Amino acid sequence: MLKLEYKAYFNKVHGGWLGKCIGGAAGAKQENNKSLMNYTIENVFPDSIPANDDFDLQVLWLKEVLAKKGSNLSSSDLAEAFAKHNLCLANEYSVAIKNIELGIGPPLSGIFNNDFFKNSMGCPIRSEIWGMICPGDSEMAVRYSKMDGRIDHDSESIYGEQFLSAIEASAFFEKDIARLIQNGLVYVPNNSGLSICIQYIINEHFIDTDWRKTRRKIVSRFGSSDASYSVINIGIVIMALLHGHGDFEKTLLIAVNSGYDTDCTAATACAILGIINGADGIPCALKDKIGDEIETGTISIEPKKHLMENLVKDTCEAGLSMARDGIISTAIIRVPENVKASLPLPVKNPVVSVDILYNGMPSIGPGEKAMVTVVLKNNTNKQKTGTLFIKTPEALQTNIEKMKLRISPQSEIQMGVEFETKPGLSALPQKNITTVQFVSNEKEVAEKSFGLSGAYRMKLIGPFFDNYDVQQKLANVNADLFAMFNGYVNIDRQYIDETFAEVDEIEGEYDNFHTDRFEIDEKVGYKGPCCIYLIYDFICPEEYDNAAIFIGNNDAYKVWLNGKLVMESAKSTMYMPYNNYKHDVHIKKGTNRIAMKIVRTGKGFEFSCMLRNVRNNHHWFVDLASILEKG
């Protein structure tokens, strides 16, 4: 059994949190700058220390989840707090929160509708808390970090959080960086991009001592236009640790000057060094940059100001609780009398537990079926007999509404449940929550709610294309009238009446679109340049003067809202969800129409349209309803 003196434990946790804050502050000035830089320790820090979600979200885990749920917390507990208290609505955070508000929990909250951001840095930067409360027990730190990462990420990012939390748990007893890295790699699949990147950096470190050359090579092999891509950023963390040789300032500067998600890379590298060497091993001048008080600004919990000493004490008391509950095998010894395990004692498993497994996408549209598997587990040594109730939302119906069940002791039963939209439905809500409830003959109740996202029901008109370049003809340039091997399209040509006054009479196909990034290529088989129109009629329960529209595109488009042209672009570009946006958009109470004209000149259609509710802290709308076509 590993033994850790409380005084050393406190010092190392203190060093870890200080390192996190110092690195986060130093990297804040150049966050998302992918260039090679040349900061010095004299000019790397901003004039004032900004709030940092990397640190704040871990305060949220400590104060709202661990403090209330104790050591037997779940991904669902973390997800609930994340959606309720996270004020940082960037990228994957906002997607996950939208999913959670739609009733879609982990792991699909991190995957569904999140293709662009699912491997970003949002969860690897939350690794420290799990290593700190599981000192010496990488396996348990990894178990918690996986629960955490599944909220808003997938694969590479979750591997990254597992990797870092394993290193941080081991760093309470191991100082050698190379051995710590190897311990972390145990929890990363060998064929993953992250593992391949880290192994490459290790090999390069033996070959060349110039970190700038290594950086150039790893950016070439593993870099991305996305500054938050987890593989390249965690690679920079490892490069900084290896080339920093344990020197705090040198490690910090390598991380920042390498660019990319600089507040994340510097914060993580410095947190690891802080745990290894303790607060005593951090230069006093850098500790003074942070001070004794930390103010959170990206989470909605009180108080916002925290004494660093109290946060360290709370973290250590959570670690003591892990040891008390038998979660970790490390013995924390010589604990002062005034320090106690602070987390609530683990609660017993419920008599019967309910879980939901989606069989496919957590989404449904007219004419489709959605399947889930309901899992009922009897956690007692007695047979449980009772009734299963499945309570569907207004728009859906199911093949099972009520069923008598008998569950053997310490066993589970699984059953497939099928959902479809009700006949004659006039509008399909985005949010459709079903509750599964088991009531035993002894009146014991177990239940679980989950959501099926209502698909966007849209009319697709087209495709349209030109036999010759109409732009050349307009410019009085002789044009090839019938291009055999090419095709043409023009965003400014009206292929239909763009007042959309009679769009209901224009021939087109209604179809379901399940994510904000529309699956147009799956529905348009025509090859070559072309144009399509998407007509989306929806109901909004309230009037909004300050909604926002976000457009992701890779080619030209135009968007009308209720007959008014609100956004357009003639550019071909790389797709990302926030290429264009417009605030102060007016959405009416009741029926609204968005008409989208989308051009494809290259490989494929890549287009997304998202509506943000500025009034609700910029959350994505989840209370709209697609109007369904008559008949």
C-alpha cells in the first residue's frame, strides 16, 4: 500500500492548483494563436489575471458535484451541473449543454451533433481534479476522468483526459517525466492519434534537443487548423515537459511559445510540474502573479472568490474521502486532527436501477422509428415484481406503455422499446422527453428520463445547375454553352422566386435533418456544381428581438428569415460551425420561415444553421417545433 503524508499531499495539491493558474494566466494572451512565438518570462503574463474555464470547471466539480454526491458520483451528475452552472458557451460546451437540455445525456451528449468539436481540449483540461483526489491511483483517476470526458467529447479527447489524470495521480509518488508519460500511455489505445503523437515526440526528444524543430515536425504531422484540437495540444504539453527538464519557467515558455491552445497547454504542463515539486518548488515571483485569492468567472456558483488555501484543503479532504470509502488504496497518513474526510458517505444502490441505451441516433423524425434499450437491474437479493410504465411526450408513441415484470435477484433484464411520431401530428418539437418508471409491488419507485431530439423537417428544392457560366455571359464574355465535363452555378441567379411567396406550390421533397450540420449530400445524388434551397417552417413559443443565427458553410449561401435576407456570403471556405453569425435577429411568436439557398461548387455540401437564445445566456434554442407538411 502506498503511503502519503498529509503535509506532502497538501503541498503537492497546492502546487498543482498554483501551476494550473499560473500556466493558464501566462497562456491567456495568445490563446488560439497557432504561430511560433518568442515570449519571455518578463512579458508573457497579461496585465490582469483573467478567469479560466480550465480551472473554474474543476472548482464546479469540487464544490457542486463531489461535495454533494460524494465518491459514487456519475456522468449524469457531472452533466447536470455542467448544463446548469457552466457560463462558458464555447464550442463543444454549448453543443453538450444543448444535448443535455434535450434529455440526451453522456456519452451521446458528447457525440451527437458534435462532429466538429468532439476532439477538442475542453475535457483534457479538466483532468487535474481526478488525479489530485486519487493520489497514487491512476486507475481510479482514469475512471473518473472518463465519466467527465463523456459529457462533451469523444475518443481522442477522452483518451487525453485519461492520459493526463493518470500522470497527475502518479506524480504524487513519481518525479521522472519519462516514467510518468509511460504510465499515462497505459490508458491510451496504441492505435489512437494521441498515442502515435506522444510516441513520436518521445522519439524526437532522443534525437534532437531543439524543441522548435520538434514543434515544427509535430505541427506538420499532427497539427490542425483547429487551435483546440486535443492531439496537437497534448503533444505540446508533453514536448514542453520533456524539453523543460523540470524547470518551471522553461516549461511554461515552451508551452506558450509553441502556440495553439496556449492557456490549456501551459496550465496543464505547469500543473503537472506543480504536483511533482509541490508549491515549494514553484518560483516565488510566479506564485505572486496569482496571489492568495482566485476568482471564478465562467461558472455560476457562489462564492466567486476563493482562497487558494481553502481550495487546496477542500481537494485534500475529498482525497481523504476517497481513501475512507475504499475508492483508492493509498493511505494518507499523519492527518491533522482538524482535517476530516468531507464528502458525504456513499449511498446504497437503489433497489432497482433504470438505464437507457440508445440504439442509434437520439433523434427522430416523421416516418422514422427510434429504438432504445431499457435496462432494469435488481440490486437486491430478493426477486422484484412490479409494473413498468413508459410515459411518452405528446408528439411520440411507443410499442410499450405498461408491462408487468419480474426481475430475479442480483440480475437485470433488457427490453427494446420502439418510438415513432403520432399520426396526424402538425408540428414536431425539438425536445421530447420520455420517462421510464418501474413501480414494485412494495411501492418502490425507480425511474429515468431521456430525450429524443425532434428532427428538422425541411423542404428540399433542387438541385439546380447551369449548362454554361452565366456570370461570363452577363459580362459579355463568350461562354461555352454546353460544358460536357463541368458544370456551373451562380449564387446570385434566382433559380426559384426568392420572395418565396409561392414556395409551398414549388415541387420539392420533404425530409428529416437530424443535426444542425445538414446531411444534404445524403439526399442529393446529383454530382457536380449545383444549388439547392431548404425551407424550414417552425413554431417559436415566444417573440425574440435579439436571437442570433450562426452559419457554418464551405461555399456560397443566402439565408432569409420571414422573407428578409439576413445573411449571405459568396465565399468558398473551410467549414466550421461559426463561420458567420448575426445578432439582433427577430423571431416571431408562432410561425416562422427560414429559407436557405446553398451552393456546392466543390466536393460536397457542408452547411449548418443554428439559432442561439441570447435571452437564455446564449444557449441554443431547444423549444422550437418543426411544422410538418399537410398530408
